[in-house]
Amino acid sequence: MTKVCGVADLNIQTRLDTGTSAPFTVQITNELQTDYQQLNNLLLVKCNITLEIIFIKRIIEKVKELLVYTEQSISQIAKALGYQKPTELSGQLITYTGLTSAHFKQIRKNKLEIIKRQQDRQNKL
């Protein structure tokens, strides 16, 4: 499972860095030197999860991080990850977290306000 997540994370980061990447199915097969369907079936039996769901969940974790720690919009992130429509990524975010991209942007705003207040306090000392 750790190796699968590592390959997923590498694929996601490559997409963000370069705008392109080998499809996850190809990359996981090459990296782990195993048949995609066999690995998928094994994970389904042992962990009750598919490779596709693992990959989507890793994408969602990265999206949450980018929304909170960067100024990128959901549209920019979706485009960088190769989504045809930002609404598809937004839908996945809501499905897997129950929260919208606006929620994560609000977290960012709150964090920046806290940092600003701390800096203002430091400047007064």
C-alpha cells in the first residue's frame, strides 16, 4: 500500500510540475512490475479499496494542501492535474471531504490573518 501511495504521489507531483504524466495505470504497472488488474484485485480483497480510489484520495489530499497553502484556485489546480472540467475535481473534493474548495480557501484566509496579527504584535514590541 505504501508503494502504491508513493507512485500515486509521484504521478500527481509530476502532473503539477510538468503538466503531463504517464497515466497512473501505466506508471503503477511499470514501477511495481506487476499487472494492474491483479494488483487492483489484491487490494480490493485485502483492503477493500481499488487503485483508482487510492489515486483519487491522494489527489484530494494534494488539492486540499494546495488550496490552503497556495493562492491557486480549484480551476488552476484542476487544469494542472489534467482535468477537462474543474467541476469534476470540485465534485470529487466534495464527495471525499464533504467540503467545498471555498472552505479550504477560508482556512487559508484564517491562517494568513493569524500570521498577520502575530507579526503586528511582534512589530509593537
